[in-house]
Amino acid sequence: MRALLQRVSEASVTVDGAVIGEIGPGLVILLCAMRGDGAAQADKSAARIAKLRIFADDAGRMNRSLTDTGGAALVVPQFTLAADTARGNRPGFSAAAAPAEGERLFTRVSDRLAAQGIETARGRFGADMKVALVNDGPVTIWLDV
């Protein structure tokens, strides 16, 4: 699993002009299932995301997690994180999981975050989405599991 985490003060995702998910303070999680990923990687990703200490404590140090802060998660499927740009000018995406498997793993990560008590909103797999966010910090973290 590959994820790009952005700490935000607010975020939303819109499909066909309608907001389908929005959060206040927390994380936008752009998520890509890679070829060969399975339930174990999805579960590990959700656990790591929930516990990753990238929120400020009272001293201003990054010592608190999404779970600690009571922050929310907006999980957005993003197969383009699998882009291979090693050759030519057109990225290849063959490293991404097949669509059905990618959707299943996206749902699993989202469900696992929610099961940990994290308010979880979602983008829509396969949709043309507009994601709006206010990056807090900015803090942006790349996560490969």
C-alpha cells in the first residue's frame, strides 16, 4: 500500500458538484493499493496511519497521533500514486492493483480506520473527484507499507 498523508485543518471531496465527504482537523489520505497487496498490507496501513505521530503536542512537537487528537480522516483513492516515471514522458500505472482489488483494499483501509474510532469520510473509487484541503503546517508524509 502506498499513501500520501496530508495534515489538514479541513478538507472535502466533491463528485459531480456534490460534496460526498468532508472533515475538519485531521488527515487527507491519498491511497493506492499496489499489485500484490492484500488484507495484511491494508490492515497495517490503517494501524500505522492511526498511530503516526505527526500532530503537535502542547510543546509544539510532533508527538500526537490521529487517535490521540480525535482528528478525522478523509480517505481518497488515488491509483496515480503508482506512477512509474522512469522512462519517457507518459507515466505507467502497471504497478497499481487491478481496479476491483484496489477498491476492496481502499474500502478495507477506510473501514479499519473507522473501526479504531476515527471519524472517516471517503472519496469515491473510480470517480472524477475534486479534493479541496487546507494543508496544516504544511505537513505531508509519504507512507509505503
